[in-house]
Amino acid sequence: MNPREAARRHPYAVDAGIAALAALACAVILTGRTGATVTATDLLDWIMVFVLPIPLIWRRRAPIPVFALVSALFWVPQALGVQNPAALLVPLLALHALARHRPARYAWPAAIVTVLPGFGQPWVSLAAVGALIVATTLTGISQRTRAAYLAGLEDRARRLEIERDQRARLAVAEERGRIAREMHDVVAHHIAVMVALSEGAAAVAAGSPERAAGVMGQAAATGREALGEMRRLVGVLRSSSGRTVDRAPQPGLDDVDALVERVRAAGIRVTLVRSGAPGQWGPGAGLAVYRIVQESLTNTLKHAGPEASAEVTLRYHPAGVEITVLDDGAGSAGNGLTGMRERAAPYDGTVEAGPRPGVGWRVHAALRFQATG
């Protein structure tokens, strides 16, 4: 433990030491004044030397009462004719403590109180004492100002650290939410495709083993793709610990065709219609469009039935895109609507889902983007 830290932890021990040093300094000065014969005045001086510094032990906790008591103990004997200039060190220490630990509006009146009893002394002595009192007061005020400044800096640093930790926790929570959505979309879609392909293979296995083998090959390819995406997401998680991870690119607008082909292979007749041209919106926008289409077609796979068909329409315009997914199956429940809305929310988007007149389900999403380049 360094001396400064020890002084901070044991302030009363430090103040008691200062009081003892003050008494010692006064005693050393007084020793040079007294002769071999000790008079009553000398005896009173020695009593002051050892009694006067005692209140300094509480100079931090109660600087104003300590200053008042020390001033009285010093100036009353002086008024009675007992002159002990050496003892002035103690009121100066009490004045310094008052200026150090209380506002300046208390310090300057105390300085005036300290210097007033000196009027009547030779002007040279009065000027020297006054200068010493002013210097003591200014030193205490300066130390108080510096301590307040440092305390403000420490408080600001502490608040900035808390804000940084809060931002870090919010970023972690946001990243976890994003990864959870990615996991849901990847797992739900690929499992739905694999189930549909497996059911198709089982249905034709007896009559057409070659065709069943081809369908199972497609199911295996879908599983491998799912594993690849899962590894990418796990890699994102691992990268937070500082490890270098090779991240595969996120799916985007260019991958919608492959998504539609995969769903077609699972047995759903899907038509993809585009109008307009996409803008320079960045990979985040493309991922949002891809995932909304993916979730909509996953719902069709899971709920619309084996004979269903679907139509995906992407209408691009300068400010964004409109996504419409229609199916004509029975029983689609529109699952995943919350996830689609979360995908659309960062882009001031809206998502509507509900049954179509007659049979089938309709999903409509409108997203607004800003060009990135």
C-alpha cells in the first residue's frame, strides 16, 4: 500500500500525526525563547503548545468548529498578554483545513478573523502574518478546487464506463437476437425442405428407386447447406472471443432464385416474378428480403399441403421493395410472422399476413431502404 492510499484509508491517524508535528514544531521554537528559569508565562506557553494542537485531530470532520476552538485557545491568551507567536502555526493549520474542506465563503471570513487580532502590532509583522494567512487560505481553496475537479473527472470516467458496459450489453443482446432469428430461419426452412423431400422419396421409392435416390440426394444437399449456414452462425459467436473465423457471405437478393429452386425440388410449384430494379441497398437489406421470402415459403411447405403452389413477387422501386407471397394450399397458419416483422422493423417496414379469399394464404411486406453508394 502506497503512502497516499494509506493516508486516504486512515485520515484520523494522519491528522493526529500532523497535530503531534505541530506541537513538536511549537515546542522547538519555544525552547529557544525560554531561559533556565521557567516563569508562569512560560508555563502557560508550554500548556498551549500541547493543548492547542489537540483539536486538529478532527479538522477534516468538523473544520469550522475546530477553527473556532483553536482561534479561541490561541487569541484569548494573546489578549491577556501571553505572547506565543510560535503557536500561530496551529490556527494556520485549522484555517487551511477549513479552506480545504469547506466552500470559499467560509474560508475568507475565517482568514479575516485570524488576522484581526494582529492589528496593533508593527506593520511589518502584521503584513507578514497577513501574507501568510492569505497564502494558507489560497492553498486550501486551490486544493479543494483541484480535488473537486479530479472527483468530477473520476465520476465522469465512472459514468462513461457504465455507459460503455451498457452499450456492450445492448450490443450483445441485439446480436443474440439477430443470431436467434438466423437460427430459426435456417433450421425451420431447411428442415421443412428435407421433410418434404424425404416424404417425396418415400412415396416414389417402391415404383421408382432411381427417382427416390435422386430426391434423397437433394435432401442430403439441403442438409449440407443447412450445416454450412449453422457453422457460419457458430463462427460469428466464436469470433466474439477474438478468434479469427472465416465467415461465409450472408444470403441476399441474388440467392432468392436458389431458394425458390430448393422449394420447387421439395414439391411446391413456385413462380418468381420481379419488377423494377434493386438499388444499392447493402447486404443487410438483401438479407432481410431473402429471409422474409424464406420464412413465407417455409410456412407454405409446412402447412399448405403437397399439392400447393406459390407465387413470389418482388416489386423494386427507388425507395425500397414490396414482397408478396401467395399460396393456394389449405391450412397455412402464417407462422413466423413475428420474425418477419423483426426483419422488416429496421427498415421502417410493415408485414401483413392472412388468409386469401377462398383458400390459401397471403404475406405482404413493404420495406424502405437508403442507398449505400
